[in-house]
Amino acid sequence: MLRKLLLFGKKYALTLMGIIIGAIIGYIYWQQIGCSSGSCAITSSPVNSTIYGAIMGGAFLSLFIKEKKAV
């Protein structure tokens, strides 16, 4: 079980790092810029902004994962 978890973490380390960094940036964006009127769907709530940042960060850094080709 632990071995499978370590292999998963090693395989998707870049994506997991992107999720964490994106979540932090999303929260900071809400805190510093945000939407004071409440009419913005993403930036009006810290939860929405953090989740959106995590998704975008994970998606962006997952682009740089190199797949091993089967011979």
C-alpha cells in the first residue's frame, strides 16, 4: 500500500506541486484583488478562487510530464 502511494507521488509529483502552488496563488489572488461586489463567480469567494487556482496550477504543470513510450 505504501509502495503504491510512493509510486503515485513520484509519478504525479509535478501535478501535485502545481495543485499546491495554484491553490496558494488562487487564495492570494482572492485576498489581494478579489471581487468586493460579490458578482464575480470565481473571485468572490476564497474557496472558489483557491479551487480554481488549484485546478489551473495542476493542469498547467501536468503539461510538462513526459510519458514513457512503450517500445
